[in-house]
Amino acid sequence: MMRLLVTGAAGFIGRNILLAVPHTWEVITLYRPGNTDFLHFLQEKQLRHIQPVACDLTDEGQVRQAMHLTGGAFEACLALASNTSIPGSIEHPIQDATINILGLLHLLQYCTLKHLVYLSSGAVYIGLRGAVGPLAPVVPTLPYAISKLAAEHYIQAYIQHHTSLQAATILRFFGAYGPYEPVRKLYTKLVRRFAFERNPHFTVTGDGENYIDAMYVDDAITALMAVLTEPVSEGVRCVDLGVGSRESVKEVVLRAAHTFGIEPQLQYEGVSAEYIQFVIDPRTFASLYHFTPTISLEVGLQRLATHLAQVEGIMND
């Protein structure tokens, strides 16, 4: 049995991981106070082995109290809590840094962990082109990427200077899509537009030539479970987690439309806040954890459409 702490448990990845963890594990989840929807989710899915604890990680007092209530010592922690809005990080960089950096530091200060799994972001490579990896020199200018990279460095520092953190795996994650993702995300928008509305018109932010590299959430959860159950024993491991495709946003939109039998009519406007022109090699993660994504975009979108139809009562012919 593992004693696992999950931060950001009420989010997209958090809800999916909670559906996957064995019922024999002792799982403590931290979620933002007032989020009754998360409590309803746990009740609806009958996740009685999950212990929810309301805690704002940016509030030191709340973190201290939460760790006191839960004992504060865990075999593993899956750190998912994060600002997830890239445009929001540009408009409100202080808020972004507070959530992504200060929240993590409060957690590390008040708990003892054998293994931290930190969900960083492939956005740290912003500004680079071509093949990238953990050894690439990164100097991002996007606030979200800066705060994620700073969090990585603080984890390194904690490993070196504190005994409360024994080992850490930093995952530079390239994203996922599927059930419970925010409605503002591209993939849910594509399903709504093409599968339910049957509307061929779709507006792409930017020129559509920037890369996108998201896997279906079931694959992402399989990967995260592999990292949790095959931890590093000491030190810090940094590894990329993504499909590793050189597929553009435009190509994904076209494939999505064709998945639902639509011939799309695209228009382009504005500028993408996260313009990606780099690609990872997924073989490193595959060799470490014996994992390769298996769910195609077409299958993933169909699964997402089925989920949305069920929860929203949409008739999908």
C-alpha cells in the first residue's frame, strides 16, 4: 500500500488520476477551499478511499494545518497544483508565480516525502527550435514557463539542502486532453464544434503552424502511474513526457473535423501565446518506464465525445 499525496486533485489530470489509483492506496488530496463540485465528484464516483483536504497552497497557515491533520509524511506526492492559463500568466504574472512557485515551496516546507513527482511543462523550451531535451539550455520568456522552470530549480535545491525530500521526478509534460478538461481547451472545442454542432467553421488562434503535442488522458495517467510505482531512490530525474510528434495545430484541427465527418472551413486570427517549434524524443521516457502512448487522436476524440454526450445529455448521432 502506498501513502500518496495529490495536490491540485480537483483539476483535469487530478480527477483522472484519482479514478486510476488502486483502492488499496491511502490517498490524501488537497483541493481549493469551496470547491464543492470536487466533493460531489468523489461522492458520485464512490471514491471512498480518497481523503479530501481543503487547502489553499498559497496560504502558508493552511498548508501547515493540512500537513498537521494528515501527518505530513508520504511515500509519494503527485504535485499537479498549478496555474494552467498561459494567457493568464502573461496578464497576471504575480498570481502565476504565487501559485506555481510559492504553493510548491509551502508544500515542501511542511511535509516529508520519499518521492516527489512534479508536473512541469514542455513550455520551458519556449524559444528553442528543433529537437530538445532536459539537457537543452532553456531561457523562456513566457511567465508560465518561467515559474515552472523556477519550481524545477527549487526542487533541485530542496534535494540538496533538506532531508525532508529524498528524491524527485520532474516531468516536462506536453499536455493531455479528455474527460474533465477545461471547456476552454482546444480538444473540447473541436468536439463541440464538429461532433455536436456539426459546424464546419472553426477559428484557429495564430497561423496554425505551431506544434501541439497532447496525448489522450488515459495514456497520460498510465505514464504517471508508471512514474509513481517506479520511483527514483535518490536525487532528481528530469524527463520529457509527450507523444513527440511534429504535428501542427492546423493538422490536429483537420484530423478532428475528419474524425466526425466534417470538411472544415478554417480562419486564423490573433497570435498564439505559446508558439511551439520544438519537439522531444519520447524514447527516453519509453525506455525508463516501458510506456508508449497507444491511443490515436481519432480514438481519443471519439472517447471525449462520448464522455461529453453522457455528462451533458447531448445526442451524438
